[in-house]
Amino acid sequence: MCMCLCVGMNPSKIGVAGEDVPSCNSDEEKCMIYQEYLLDPSQTVAQFLADSGVSLVDFARFECGEELEIGTSTEQQCSPDMAVEVGG
């Protein structure tokens, strides 16, 4: 099962409760589990996961306005397969 979490910060890792310590400044938190859950800032991602009964095994971060690096060859840029991969 795949579940998408909307997190608005810049985590560098998922984090492990009991091993990783939350940052004193929530704006600088690098562990995803200690960051605010975007859809309910009153709880952390860890609290949301625990309440939902799910676990987070991996994540990918995308930034709004981020451009996809396709390559330099015209053939690569015009490939219909690439358009399918990026939802075009």
C-alpha cells in the first residue's frame, strides 16, 4: 500500500523515534517524523503515522517549480516515453 504524506519542509531523513532527537527550532527540523504534519500542524508526522497505523519506509521530496532534468539530446527531450513517465 502506498500513502502520500504532504510535508512542507525540507527533511533530510525519516528519523527514528528514540534515536534521533527533535530540533529545538521546528523550522530547522531535518527528521521527517518530528516535523509538523502539513494537513494538521497540531501534530507531528510521527503522531499522524501512529494514529493512522501506518509506517513510513521511504520518501521523495519535490519542490514546487522544480524542473525535470531530461538531458541534452533532442532525442531524449522529445521521447514519447519520457512524456508518459512525467504524466504528459
